[in-house]
Amino acid sequence: MKVVVTGTRGIPNILGGVETHCEELFPRITQKGIDITIIRRKSYVHDSFQEYQGVKLVDIETPKKKSLEAVIHTFRAILRAKRLHADIVHIHAIGPALLTPFARLLGMKVVFTHHGPDYNRDKWGFAAKMMLRFGERIGCMFANEVIVISEVINDILVRKYGRKNCHLIHNGVPMPDKIDSIDYLSEIGVESCKYVFAMGRFVPEKNFHQLIRAFAALKQQNYKLVLAGDTDFEDDYSRKLKSLAKENGVILTGFIKGKKLHELLTHAHCFVLPSSHEGLPIALLEAMSYDLPVIVSDIPANLEVGLAFDCYFQTGNEEQLQEKLQKSLAQDFCPVHYSMDEYNWDKIAEQVVSVYENMF
């Protein structure tokens, strides 16, 4: 069986939730004897890999324009999939799902993974949001199989499109790689358990601006705020966010993975995710795997994770977020153990392979 994957910018070490999802999932699927090729967007690639952990990699030129690149890349990727004699095209996200009928017309089966209603993201204008809604509809109508990463998304597709046979397969998280070393902490000027940690893409719906203001209002002398991440497209929001961060002494690490990220997750006092929109946040799952106390917005995707009531604050309510931060920082660090069984990538890979196999 040959599967070609599109809808992701690529792997490895490329910023994004879908990208992290694909980087963890598809090497595991290749270990089960399935031929996987990921079509990458060349403008995001900073390596010369033709293969990564058994996954074949093909790079395609795509214009780096947020309103066009996903659809143009998916169109070219589907043409390449046909030339590669793919049995299945696995499309990730609702924008690329617009091209589902095209892949079907070329004689290939399609699996569509819905990572979240991206039309709710603040960065998109009216026309883009309409196209994303249309992509969601087209994907649900024409894909042979649909995978959803949360019950919240499943309910949306049942209610809006009557698609009742979606496969609920969660995002996952790898085993934590806890690091005793504090070399990176020293490099950026923080102490173990003396910082609040957040990570993600610098886009409005992550609400990092609210986190910065809430933390700054505490006038903390003993703790710092560390924010890991960056933006794909530098715009007014990302520039203002970085400026706000610098004005308030926030430590910006940029996009990091591997040992540096693991060190920050190992030694944080707590983790904060103030988003107004998520599918099923891998960043939150990662923080939980490191036994970190968490403070998160009460959006449906975060509520579905099933944290203790005290972990949540009302989305967009900076005063409530400030109160939660104050309460956390007034206490000594205390690890929290969460049940992570349903977020096991090996089990998730088996579930996806089962979807593939049942198509034939």
C-alpha cells in the first residue's frame, strides 16, 4: 500500500501542530510496512533530506502566501501522488481538503484528517474563512474516510454535514524526555521552577498578548515568563506581540524543538495555554506529559482533555488568568500526574493503519 501525505508544510523540525502530528505519526506507520511519502512545501524546508525515519520526502515549490499556499501546494501534491501511483492520498486540514474531489477524480482514495475549524482563527479575512468552510464541507462530502482529532470536531461534522462515520483518533504525545541539565536555562537567564512557560505560533487566537499583560500585572520579581515559538508570516500582530514581550521582560526563545524544549518543559513552574481556538492542542498534551501544572482557557477543545476545574479560566478574561497565575506562583512547584494512555502515538498509528486497511 502506498500513501502520499499532503496538507502539512513538512517534517522534520517545522513549526506547527499539524507538522508535529505528522512527524510523530508517519514514521510509526512506515514501521508497519506501509509506503509513506510526505510532500513538503519547499519554502519551509531547511534540510536536504529525501527520507526521514523511513518516510520518503518530496519537496515542491509553493508560493509562500498564507491565502494561497495550502491549496496550490495540495493541487501540485495530488498530481505528484498520481505520478507516484499512490493508492491513498491523506489530506490534513480543511483548507487542503478543497482538493479532495480532484484526488478522487484521478482514481485515488482519500483520507481527510480534520484538525480543527480553522475558519475560527482570527488571522483569516471573510473570503478566506468562506473558503475554509467550503473546504470542510467538500472534505466531508468526498473523502472516503474522515479522521477527527477530538469529539468536539466530530460533533461539528455530525451536526453540520450529517457525517456520522468519522474515526475519532486523538492527537498524541511522545514519552517525555526529562532533562536534569539546566544549561539552556542558564543561557536564557532563568532558574529551574522559576518561570511560567507557554509555546505556540504567534497568531492572534493563541492570545499570548493576554498572557503577557496578565503576567506583567503581577509585577513578579521572583518569576519570569518564557514564550517559545514564532510566526510563519511576520505581520502587524506578531511584530506587536514581540514588542509587547520585550517591553515586559518576557523571554522569547524563538522556535525550538528537541533538547532545549525538553529542558524548558522539565523545569517550568507551570504551563499556560490561553487560546481562543484549538483542535486538540499538542502543546498542552506535551506539558501534561511532563507532569506540569497547567492553566488553560475553557474552550471546548481544552475542556475535552478533562482537567481539574481549577485549571481553567474563562477565555479572554485577563483578570481571571491573572488570578490563576497568582495562585500558582504563590505555591511551591508540585508535579501533577495525568493519564496519557489515549494519547499514545503507537496506538494512534495502529488506528490510522486500520483506517487505511479497511478501505480495500
